[in-house]
Amino acid sequence: MVLGINLFRNQRIYIFIFYFLTVSTFLVTFNYLTNDLKVSNTFIVMLIFICLIILSAIFISKLAVDPLQEYVTNLQNLSNETLHELNLPISTIKTNLQMLEKKLTDEKSIKRINRIKQASKMLESRYNELDYMIKTQTSLKIEETFLLDKLVKERVKFLQNLYPHISFKLNLNSIQIINDKIGLSKVIDNIIDNGVKYSKDINIIEITLKNHTLSIKDFGCGIDELELIEIFDNYYQTNTRMKGFGIGLGMVKRFCDTNKITLNIISKKDVGTTIILNFK
């Protein structure tokens, strides 16, 4: 991070110096042509200046873009190498957990193994997210065919371990869609996470899937009409005392726009919020 900050700071200095010298050169050249050489042909003067401007633009673009391109390439290579190195320990943990599960009989050890298994699942989830982020940088679109109801059940099962106090009420019809499965998983996680975060005493999340429409409803503090206008802005939070950075719903909106999913919110203060995703 410090290396990146220093890199961009140096680039600003280099571009400023080059721009200053370029403008100074233009002024000196113009003065020399018009006063010293007394060139009266406007076309020749303009042609010289256009050539100088093009050359300057090429050098400025190289100063600005080349180091950034190199930095991004190195970052992508590091991400790919890190991803590759993570795959082995995750596979090792999962394999050894399966072997240990077969030999354990006492309740305490089984509970400990289950906690390790849950932690390994979370680590594997972060691995998949990193893999997904790298793929989105290199691919224009990621699509696959899958059952949306099955994906919702998987995400609820995963989040139930994080929020054991929450009761999930599911009403899901079987629907097959073509979309970005991992990206949609993150969207569902974010919506449910927000519902849990802003719930009050009613710890219930209702999820309905019918007619290619997914509705996720909470019974929390709700959002008033003025806040609904800003709710999808990055870093916006209806309650600044809550943990987090307020970037979840901004990500949800961008994903839905990119993948042609209609996103709607129905909310009432002190009653709750329903977020609706339409896949038609």
C-alpha cells in the first residue's frame, strides 16, 4: 500500500514537471517563431504546435499510464500466486477434517471439529471470492446455469451459522436462471446481512421466491423516503452507530444493473424493509 502511494505521488510530480516544461517550451517556441524568426505563415506555426502537442500528449500518457499498468499487472500476478498457494492448505484442512471426523466419538471433540470445519468453510468462501474478483478483472461476463432456490438455501445455511438467533422463513419455488452465481451469492449475503444488522427485537427474515422474483424481508427499523434516495450510495448508512462501511447496498445496485436484474425496495420506518430482485 505504501509502495502504491509513493508511486502515484512520484507520478504526480513527474507529470507536473513535464507539463510545466512543455508549456514553457510552447511559449518560448511561439515567441521565437513570431518575434525572432518573424514567421508570418499561420499554417506553419499551427502545424509546429500541433506536432509539439501530439508529442507531449504521447509522453504524458506514457508517464501516467505505464507505471500504473505495471503496478496493476504486478498486483494481479501477486493475487494469482496467492490464490494458487491458498488452494493447497485449504484442501489439506478439508481432507484431514474428514479423516478426523470418522475417528472421533466424544461430544467435546466433535464440537471442536465442527468449529474448525465452519472456519475452513469461511476461509474457502474468501478463497472463492478472491478467485471471482480476479476473474471479473479478466472476463467481460461470468454466467452459468443454476437453480436460484438451491443457491438461496445454501446462503441461508451458511448465514444461519453466523446468526443462530435469526429465524429464516423460506417460501421458495424452484427456478432455474442464467447469471453470475458467485456475484449473486454476495448480493444475497449482503441483503440478508443488512436485514440482520438493522433488525430490532423481531429476529425474523422472510425469503420468498416466486415468478422469477426474489424477495428478502426483515422486520427491523426500516428506512424513510428521504433515506431511500441515498441508500445505494457507497458508504451511506441509515444508522452511523452500526458497524460496517455502508458499501453493501452500493455493490448490490451495481451488480443488479450490470446483470440486468430489476432491484426495488419497499420500506417503512419502524416496520421493516423488503428488497426485491426481479430476474425476468
